[in-house]
Amino acid sequence: MDEGLKRRALRLLTYGVYVVGVAAPQGRNAFTADWVMQVSFQPPLVAVAVRKGTTSHAWLLAGRAFSVNILEQGQKDLAARFFRPLHRVGDKLADVDYFVERTGCPILRDALAWFECELLDAHDSGDHTLAVGRVVEAGVHRDGEPLTLRETGWYYGG
Amino acid sequence: MDEGLKRRALRLLTYGVYVVGVAAPQGRNAFTADWVMQVSFQPPLVAVAVRKGTTSHAWLLAGRAFSVNILEQGQKDLAARFFRPLHRVGDKLADVDYFVERTGCPILRDALAWFECELLDAHDSGDHTLAVGRVVEAGVHRDGEPLTLRETGWYYGG
């Protein structure tokens, strides 16, 4: 397989941009994620691929829940705040306006919409874990168009 | 949980539009899919959620492989050709220009780009199966912008 063609093809997959929140006994955290998709209607299940070795990976598995905050067009700066690892930047939620609902995972007031999930399965998936959760609560803050990875000009794929 | 809010929030997730091909001893088939995403860099893994009870579901598991054809902006009509079930419309590939590479799964000449995967895992996922495959071959037919579900005006989510 040609590595260059593989990278080009995989980077043509379409993604949104989300801030995924976790809550564990150790604390709350959030990270920018693109690999998020629904995987069942009944029951409503959503899968998130989470990079192994990160704080959020450990806390998601410890807390067995996650929230997905759907960002709006123009919110690239908000997404960028949740890029870097907690161990380098400290509490990423310190200056962020958020609230919690059923799972305790952070829900950003500035996002377009959100839902939260209870972890159902954690499948080993190469350098990521594929976390599958059941949607237990959801909300929409306002009407608007979601931010896409293409709009940001960033890549996470290949 | 408010069902209406759950549906609205989940429909704000961003997806592309793909034609997923399968090859089994029984034959070849292809279906339109939106729930497709990469789930690992090393090794390169991609997950596709496939509705249970469909011909493609059975043939994907029997053939243990799938191809993902990435459609281009403006190719809504091509996507629509692969919507309906095989048992109602017959051979969906009869009038389609395709070729095969390593896995035998159909690769559409008119798509923007493609890759094909060998099935690694098939996770039970409510009314779908979450098929995870390792990318073994890939190609890009031309430069272009991928078709998004938002462009089509269709929904598959909620």
C-alpha cells in the first residue's frame, strides 16, 4: 500500500469538531475530538475514539461516561483551547463556562448543542480506544450550523 | 431525556457520504453509509456501523472485508443509487463502473477516492454492528471536495 495515497484518502473522510468532556474521581477534563459518530438508533449509541495514554483516556474509563459538545461554525478558537494535554496546560476548564447534568461530565454553555453518554463498551482499537456510550441526556443551546474539521483547516486522520 | 432534543442534538453530528462495498461468496454489493470514521493511526483502522438484518451486513461478515468509496460534492445522485435494499432492487452494481483490488470489494471509478479494509472486529452495537477494519489498500481518483451529508439534505442520525 502506498502510504501517501492512504493518507490522502483517509483525510477525505468528513468530520465535525467536538469538545468531549470526562469526569472521574480525579477531576473533570475536556479534549477536542473529531472521531465521533452515532453507531445505533435503538438504543441510541455514540462512539468516540480516544487516544491511548492521555489523561482523558484514563478519566473516561475511570468515570465510565463522556459528554459531547457540538461546536458551531466560527468556534475554531474554542476548539483550540482543548487541544493540548492537561499535564502541560493545567486545568483546561478553569476559565470555561460549563455546567453538569446526569453524568457529571462538563457541558459547555457556548457550544451549539450537547449530549452525554454512559460508557457501555471500550474496544481496543490500535493507538486509540473506541469508547461506545449510551446517550442518556441531550440539549440544544441555539439554532446554528455545526463546525466541521474542513472549516478549521486542521487534520486528524490519515 | 427529551426525545426531540436528543434527535436534534444527534443530527448536528457531521458526516460524509460514502458507498461501502462488500464481497462474499454470495456476490458483491454496496450500500450508502454515513457512519464511517477512522479509529486508529497505527495500525490504520476504520469503523463502519452497518444496520443489522441487511444483505450487506451478512455479506460483510461473511467476506470479512469492506471498501469505502468517498463521494465528491455534487454526487448525491450516485449515493442515492445505493440506498435501497438489494432484495427489492436487484443487483445494484449491474450498471456501475467498478473494479476490485486486494479484497474483492467493489471500488467505484466515479468516486473521489477509496480505501479497502480487512475486517478485524465486529462489535455488537444495538441495531447496528460496528465493523472495524484495517486499511490494506487505498487510492485517489482525482482532486476534489468530499460530499457531506449536510449537502444532500438527508438525515441518518437521531
